[in-house]
Amino acid sequence: MASLQNAKNESHIPAELLIARVMQIHACICKLESLKPSKQVNSLFTHLVKLCTPPSSIDIKTLPQEVQEMRESLIVLCGRAEGLLELEFATFFAKTPQPLNNLNLFPYYGNYVKLANLEYRILDENGVVQPKKVAFVGSGPMPLTSIVMAKNHLKSTHFDNFDIDEAANDVARQIVSSDIEFEKRMKFVTCDIMQVKEKLGEYDCIFLAALVGMSKEDKVKIIKHIRKYMKDGGVLLVRSAKGARAFLYPVVEKHDLLDFELLSVFHPTNEVINSVVLVRKPLF
């Protein structure tokens, strides 16, 4: 396994070698007793992220079945580890006197700020200016996108954060409740988004987190469900991945969004891992 020092130069390694290294890391992760943050867990996932972040010509659709299956397993493992990392930090923040002032201690806080800046710019360029009501699907224990958006960009918008995990929502509520103004603008709803119907018609903009719908089939089902019930003319912002980053997150492609008007597709090349796809439900 390459050292973390070498990982910075791995944009130049051949696809076959990159895939072999990813498979090696996946095998190591599968042997872990727990995915909770620890020196070993953090080291493996840091290495994986550095390996997969540089621009890559890998097209996941062309990979052999064995690699496809490994990738599906790896995305699930990444999702679990990410959730546990967020929960640990969010639980710590919730116990501090001013949680919202400490969020920059989270290791990936800077990435969330950059992603929120990017998403706000894309929304603004496409005429979505200060939407009245926004839904974030898959907000987790530390709803950083909603918080950063509400604080820096959408300063009068109301956010409904949907997550399937009540424990995650409980911690998120504690973080936000430290600020009375924030608490007024931010709600947390525990449910499976597939059970939410007419309420989806209330939102001008809906964000779909990268790890909601980890398999292709589930992701497409969720997108179709949201489209059915969201308001005509409303926008859906979907997070995706490109190249080797698709070993970390599910990919959403244009043909998964045929019933929408495609407004923007952006693939970052910096440390922001997620691609951003913005679509609009047609008015008729």
C-alpha cells in the first residue's frame, strides 16, 4: 500500500494500478472490527480519498463485474464511516456552549464551505435567488451544508432537513438550538423520503445528499419520487461523482434525469469531491 506521502502524486498512476490499490484498501477496511473513528480507520479512509481525488479518466461503467461489486461495497462502507465520524464530532459539538462557533474543528469543514459556495453560485447563476423554502434530504447528525448556506448565502431561507435516523436529527437539533435565529429557520424531520409526498411540493429547491440512495437503483427511485411530488418549476440539486471519485460516492448521469430540464453540471477538480448537477422540473 502506498504511503500517504506518495498519495499526492497518484494522479499519474495508470488506471489498473489505481484500481488495484483501491481494492487493496477495500480489503483492509473489510477486516476492521469497527468503522468508528480511530487511527487505523482514519488512515485508511484518508489514503483512499487522496487516491481517488485527482482527476481520472476511469469510467466506472466499463469496469469488470468484480470491481463493480467491490465499488458498491466500498460506497456503503464509506457512507457508514462518514456517518460515524460526523456523529462523533456532532455529539462533541452539541456538548459545547457555542456549537456553531466550533464547527471548523470538523476535519472536512473547509470542503463543505467550498461545496456550499459552489452550489450557491450554481443556484444563483440559474436564477434561484434567496428561495423561500429549501429541503435537504440526508442531512445527517451535522447538517453542515444547511448551516453554511443559512449563515453565508441564503440568509432568510427556511430549511427542512430530512434524515431517516432520529439519533442523527437529535444531535443536529442540539447544535442548531444554540442559536435562536437559526433554530427558527431550521427544522429536522425524521422519515424515509420515499414516504414524503405532498410536502415535497412546498420547496423551491431540494438538495439530495450524495449518500441518499447508495445503489444506482435506489438513487433513481428516489429521484423519480422527488420529481413526482416536487413543485412545477422547482429545482433539484443532486450530488454525484466523476472518475475515480465514483469509488467514494454514487454517480448520477444525465439519462437518470431525463424528465427534468438540465440546468448545470459541474465536476470540481480540487478537494471538493462531489460533482453538482442542477435540474428543474418543467412547468408543464
